[in-house]
Amino acid sequence: MKSKKKFITKYLDTIIELSNETGISKKEARTILDITLSNQNPEFVNFELIKTEIKTFITINIFSLVCKL
């Protein structure tokens, strides 16, 4: 039960941090995080690594869109 609360707390903190750091809405950040976590075991999730990968993915996509202009 304690590990479940810890997971939920980290999950919610990651959503808020992603939203603040990337400028996307909390709903969009939650959707991206849910997709990322869909195939992972909750016991072995590293939220810092996931957050870094999501920010990298968003940055690459924005850069790609700017280059196409």
C-alpha cells in the first residue's frame, strides 16, 4: 500500500513538472505519461528518466516542425 502511494505521488509530481517545464497542459502531460507507462512494470519505473525522455521527444518534434517552415 505504501509503495502504491509513493508511485501515485511520483506520477502526479511528474505530470506537474512536465507541464511546467514544457509548457503543455496537464492533461496532455498525463496522456503522454500514461502512454509511456502503459508497457512498464510500476515497481521498476524511473520517473526522472521517463521525464527526460519525454522532454527530449517534445524538443525534437518542435525542432522538426520549425525546420519544416
